[in-house]
Amino acid sequence: MSTPYQVISVDLTLARILPLVGPANSITSFTILAFPAGNVSFIRLGQNGQRIPVVDQMKWDYDPCFGPENEGLIWEQPVAGAGVALIIVFTGGGSVGLGT
């Protein structure tokens, strides 16, 4: 059995709101693989989710009591920055542990 995942690159030179994963994709985890220092970005779980400041190596796993996130994953880049962020997103059951 394979675990579906995507590695997504986000161009930080553009100020914008970017849907990373659409609704109904059962996001089970994500990890920020690379986020250049000096940038300010936020990530939200779902359209109305709370803005969470992005930090390098940030990791999120779903709570088994509530199930996977089904309302999408949104990246907010309020001010143009520099470089590219990389994020890996697992859907349907799976995660990655960095350094293990």
C-alpha cells in the first residue's frame, strides 16, 4: 500500500494566498522541508482555519480523535520575500518524521 503525498514548492517572491491542497483530500500530515530565514508566511488548515506562522521543519499530524483535515491547506504570503519554501503533504494516511 502506498501513501499519497505531494512535495509542493512555494515561490516566496510573490505576495499572495495560495491553496496548496484542495478540500476533501483527507490531509493527514505535512512538514515544512525548507523555509528560507527572513520570510514571513502563514499556513491555514481549511479556508477558515487559524493562521499559523510558518517555521522551518514545522510538522503537523492530524488528531486521531477528529480524523484527517478535509477542508484543504492554504499558504498565505502577505509580503513578498525571497527564495522558495518546500512542503510535503500526505493525504489518506501517512506522515514523515525528519531525522528518524
